[in-house]
Amino acid sequence: MTIVSFANCQSDRVHDIWRSGYHPLDAIFSPKTIAIIGATERDGSVGRTVLWNLMSHPFGGTIFPVNPQRPSVLGIKAYPTIADVPEAVDLAIIATPAPTVPDLVGECVDANVKGVIILSAGFREVGSAGVELEQQIRAHLKRGQLRLIGPNCLGVMNPHLGLNATFANSIAKPGKVGFISQSGALCSAILDWSFHENVGFSSFISIGSMLDVDWGDLIYYLGDDPHTESIVIYMESIGDPRSFLSAAREVALTKPIIVIKAGRTEAAAKAATSHTGAMAGSDDVFNAALRRCGVLRVDSISDLFDMAEVLAKQPRPKGSRLTIITNAGGPGVLATDALVTNGGTLAELSPETIEALNQHLPAHWSHHNPIDILGDAEPERYAKALEIAAQDPNSDGLLVILTPQAMTDPTRTAQQLQSYSQLGKPILTSWMGNSEIAAGAELLNQAKIPTFAYPDTAARLFNYMWRYSYNLRGIYETPTLAEAETVNRLEIEQIIQNARTARRTLLTEFESKQFLAAYGIPTVETQVARSAEAAVQVAEKLGYPVVLKLYSETITHKTDVGGVQLNLLNAEAVREAYQAIAATVLQRTQDSQAFLGVTVQPMIQREGYELIIGSSLDPQFGSVMLFGSGGQLVEVYRDRAIALPPLNTTLARRMMEQTHIYRALQGVRGRKAVDLAALEQLLVRFSQLVVEQRWIKEIEINPLLASADKLLALDARIVLHDPDVTEAELPKLAVRPYPSQFTWKYKLSDQKEVTIRPIRPEDEPLLIQFHQTLSEESVYFRYFHMIGLKQRIAHERLTRLCFIDYDRELALVAERKDAQTGASEILAIARLSKLHATNDAEFGMMVNDRYQRQGLGTMLLNCLLKVGRHEHLERIRAEILCENRAMQRVCEKLGFQLRRDAEEGVMKAEISFAIDE
């Protein structure tokens, strides 16, 4: 048999191994040569401090001071310009006044410097003059490959190499936490704090104004860094939302990312704006963005590092249920209050657990959670109670509290508990006291059992832990496939074009409901009447009772101007209501053009719940969606959740779960539950509308009537962007939507039709079936080693294949549908993965053994090339086993250049695209 196998994407082959090879940011974090532009001997100057720090903490490289006025600085030969430095410079550190910086950056580009750190202040934070300087710097950056951190930053440290490229007083201790801060002053404060708390860092980074290198670049870099186990961030503004969300979503799955963000309150947001020169967006939207990418937000600096420690030492809980073991009632109550107040729950002890505790604890133990094992508890009692409680299936985590009482032995108790550090669920402790508990607390910390001075602190951190788990599961839960809806796009285009031609931004209620109906969102039947008699005729046709609403092209909220008349039972009532609306609108608006008639619709019995679904623009994240309790008092109750589109069914359900009304929707007090699956589907379709219709600035359904037997939009409002806005100026979504444009249909050599399309999260069940069809040869040629079926179809692995960020990765599947049963089958999958900090990508491919040698591999690779050109990639490459001649021929046929790498024992395939392709 001829074995046909497929090229290898290295990131797939070693997806759980740190990437090797050169990274452009290595020039900044692992430089061999450093030039200090602005180096001086003047005491207290930034240039002197940076030079002295580099000299005092040898990083293994060479230092070149650059100063046109001096032959040497601090005894080291100096050079007039960067061009005069005799060696290639990896990193240049600029510490000169802001007006001089653009030309110096230009000189660095000309000298092929790989990385620059600008310490100088005086850029966008000072106003328009600083913005102009930044634009000049950007123009220089476009001429080369140089990467830049800053301006207005403290610099960077790599403690594991001894690199202190900052003007801080000391270098951080080596450790496993990657720290990034937008505030240089906060960096200095945290550095001082870290020495006292014995906290070490893998990298210590002041990012400044993010003129070039941003959050996404650094998160990717630390995600690849083997010394970094967790990433903590102090943020004032998010910069490029797509860059941050894309990087965070990928890295958070393997390394916790913990953020503290300034600007939670309106006053703080204004302060952050004046400090960073960047606009602060809505705090609720920011929280929604973090949930979307699996990042944990905390409220204090101490929590920032406590969570980094806890997540490094203990597993994430599967839920919010905590079991508390204590030798004193008061601390247990404090912990319970902190737990429940912030959303956690006390685990309910199972009968089996209570019986087991009865056999080993004194008769007067609490007999419920918190488990009070009494003040005379010896170490063995603690250990036995913990052992029993840990086995309870109702518990997701444990907190052990010790108060030093007369018969308490904190040190020996800690020794007893050390063996329970790996229970499969998190264990936290609170050893309360001072010197007498210090030895025990140290023993617990050495055993990777986090210990805190106060039990409410431990309970609060447990709440952070389960929320973190909840957010990650939400991203990677397999959703159900959304119902296919045929969208009447021609009708929608006509509505938008008519409004723009008339230079209207507000669609009428009638047009708004047409919009919803085009996307399969059920609306109450609505007809326009421009006279009282026309309204009567429509009412007679629809049947009484009816509702009349203002028909206007200028008024947004009809109830504010008396524009709604309900429960009209006959023709006379309709005539009176028509006249009343006309008179009231004129009286309140003094605008004769505001009233154009009415809409007539059946009076719907509002049995069920009034909901609101909407979308508006956030200045940083673009379109955001809202769901919650609706009706006239929507702004009073403020029961709503916010999410970033696009949504799938899992994300839609998570959005609903964040509201108070969700509990009622499940059925309360004898009322039937709303069809939640149908509501999920409606939210997904609404999300699709928001994603596809970029001319929409705001859209709102309020109320959406939800009951056990129906979902019905009773009112709708749509606002378009200004007619003078061009399509290129329309805001982008923070999360790239499903790229349906990359869909093709082909016929195989046996004339069977296949659809090649981007992968979806809902494809996980089909991928399980696909992997069951593969031979050992195909698996080996794809991954360069054998991977068993159980491992290949594990949910955690498949989530990384199906739940992709279309900004950085694209997987295409070849799908065939059975003509008789309609069942789908994936025949092949091909993946294109962008390489961090480059404009290159790797590809990998695999085909079902039964469909090999039918041209499917060539089709898929050709489609990947089309995607690469569309995404303006410079190169696509792959590694192919030398014996995989079939794949080599496919690559050659499509224009790849092949070369043998004798050292790695593979063929390397590469194709380059012209810049203008």
C-alpha cells in the first residue's frame, strides 16, 4: 500500500512542549550586546543609573555607552552614535529627551538594531506634541524589523540572566512569575514589596505607552518562556483588544493570567486617561472580555500575587463548594461570610461523611460545615478530619483553619497535613497568629499548601479560583450546533441603503422588526398606518385587542413622548388612540415631522418574562452584547450581563447564567420554565446579526417576551452609523468572527462533493469520529511519533484543535454529508498557525485513510495558500518526514521549495508570497 501522510506543523507536533528557536523579543530579554544611548556620569540621571545597573548585574553580554560628548562613561569606551558601535547591537536603551528620540530610533533601524527600550517620557501623555513624536517613531519602525518597548517606561529585567535594563534601584529575585506593568512607579513599589515577601520573577517588565510591543506580544513571549509559570499584569488601558484577547486566550489554558486594572470607577478612569493618554472603556465590558479569554481579574495587589502563588501550588476547583475545617467557631463563620458574600457556597456534607466524622471526632463537633473539630484538636484529629472531608463528592475544595489555643500544636499539625498537599482538589490553610505559628506555616508552604494569616482571605481566594475555572470551562465547553437559518440579506441591504440615502441613522420600529425577522428572530406582526382610518382597517384585519405605537424616523423611545396606546378593543378606541398619540407627540416635541403615523399590532398577553437583548459600541472593544431583565424599568433594575460577540450556544448560556432573572427562567413558584435551548439559539442568531451587520451602531429588543411556549420580540430599535462614515471606518469586533468566506466546494476523483470550511467548536464530536478512522501510519507521519487514540480524542486536546482564535490560526476541515441520512463526516483537516512575533505561518494536514490519493490533500493545501495570501502572510512552511514522498510532491506541485535538514532528519518546505499578493 502507498502510504500518504501529511506535513507537520511543529506547534501541533509539540503543542505541549515549549517552542524553541529565536524569538524577536529575545533581543530585548536575552541580549548579547546592549547600547545605552544617553549614557552619562551625572549623578541621579537615568542614563547613569541604567549603565550602572547593567554593569553591577552581569548579564553575560557587552555594554556600549553612546554619548557624542564623552570618550568614555564610567570607565567604558563610549561611541558618538549607534552607527559607530563596532558590533551588531541586539538592544538599544534610549534615555534622552523626548524630542531627540524619533531620530535616534531611525538611526537604530539603519544600524539593524533588533530591539529598543525607550525610557524617556514626554509623548502622548503630554498631548498633541507628544503624539506627533510617536507618529515619527512609528514611521521609522515601518522601515525595519526593530521591536520597541515604551516609551515612558522603567525598562525590563530578566532575573534568571542577571539582566537589569531599568533605572530601578535593585534587580528582582529570580522566580516563576512574569510581571508586566503599565506604571513604572508601581513597578518600583512592587519590586520593594517583593524583597520583603520573598517573591521572585521570571521577567519584570514596565511596558509604558505600548507604542509597538503590547500586551499580546508579551503574553505570547511569557507563554513560551519555560521559566514563567504564571503571568500577573497591572493594566491601565488595554491598547489593541484583539492582540490582548488572542494571546490571553491561547496562553491562559496552560499558564494563569491574573490582572488588576485601574479605572474601575469613573473618577479612576479619568485619572488613568490623563496618565496613559488612552481612553478607558467600560469596566463591565472589560470584565466580559476577560471572561471571554479565561483571564482572572483581582481587586488588590496582594490578591494579584497570592493568586499567582495559589494557582501554581494547587489544582483548580471544579465548582464553588468549599469545606471548612476549624478548631474555633468564630474564624469558621468569618470564612463562611467571605465565601458566600462573594458567590461561593458551603459544601453540604454527605451522610457518609457525617457518619465517618462521627466515628473520629468528639461528640460535640459541629455536625455540619464548617466542621468545628473543637479547640482541643490535636494534629491527628486535624489530619483525620481532612482525610474524610476530602473524599466527600459534594466538596470542590478545602480550607483548614488553625487558631493557637492552649492545646494546639501548630507545627506538628502542619507536619501531619503536609502529606495531603495533592488531594485532586485545592487545599488552602489559615494558620492564625504570629511567631508561634510561623514554623508550621512555613512547613505548609514548602509542601505547596498555601497559607494565609486570615481565613476570610483564604475564602476570598478560593472564590477567585472557582471563577477562574468557570471562565476557562466556558471557553472550552463543547457547544451544540446552532440551528441553520436562511438570512434574507437582500432585504436587509435594501433597508440600510434606503436609510443611508435618506441620511437617516434611526430605523423605524417596522424596519427594525423586518431586520429581526430576516435573521429568524420571531416578532409580533406589525403594520404601518398613516391615518386613523388606515389604523382601524389594520386593526380589523389583525383582530382586537390591538396596540398602537408611534411611527417615527426621529424618536427613539416612544413611551417618553406618549407614543404607545395599549389594549384597544374597538374601532373608536383605535381612532382616539391615533389622535392622542399625534397630539401628545406634537406637544412634547414641537416637531411636526416627528409623527408619521402609527404601527398597529396585536395586543399580546404578557404571560411570561420581559427580557432585553441589545448591542452597542464600546470605545475599545467595539460591539458588545447585553442580556437581562427588560421592560420599562430596565435601567432601574439593571439586571444584565454583557458579552463580546460572536456567541455560540455555550457562551449564550453563560451569559444568561450571570443574570438574576435566569433563575426565574428555569421555572419558579409553579410557573413553567422558558425554553432555554430556544433562547440560546435566539441569542446566537442575534449575535450573528451583530457580527454581520457592521452598519448597525446600536440595536435593542425590549421587551422580548419569553414564556414556556414562545419567544417574541414586542419592540425593536436599531441605530445605524452616521451616513458620512465609510465602510473602512466601521469599528472592528474584539473577537474575530467565524471566517465563513473561507468556504469552498470541490468534487473528489470519485465525484463525491466535499465542503472545505473553517473548523467550529461544535465539530468536536465529528473530530472524535475522524480520529477513529486513522491508521497508525497516518498518525505517525502527522505527528512524527505515535499518539494513542485515547489521547488524541481527549477533550482537553480536541478543544485546542476546535476552539481556535481565527486571528492567529485557521483549521480547515473537508466535510461530506450523506445524501440519504444527512449525517456529516470529516474527511480531512488542515491547519495554518501563525508564528508568534512574525508574519510567517506553519501548516499541518491529515486525511482519513479511506480518502487518501483522491486529490484531497492538494485541495486543502491550495486552500491554505489562499488563506495565507488573504491574510497577507510572508511565508508558509512545514516539516515533512523524508520518507513522506507523497506530501513532498504535493508541496512541489503548489510551488513550495524543499530542502533537506540533515541535523533534524526532515524535509523543510517553504513558500513565500510577494508583498503585494
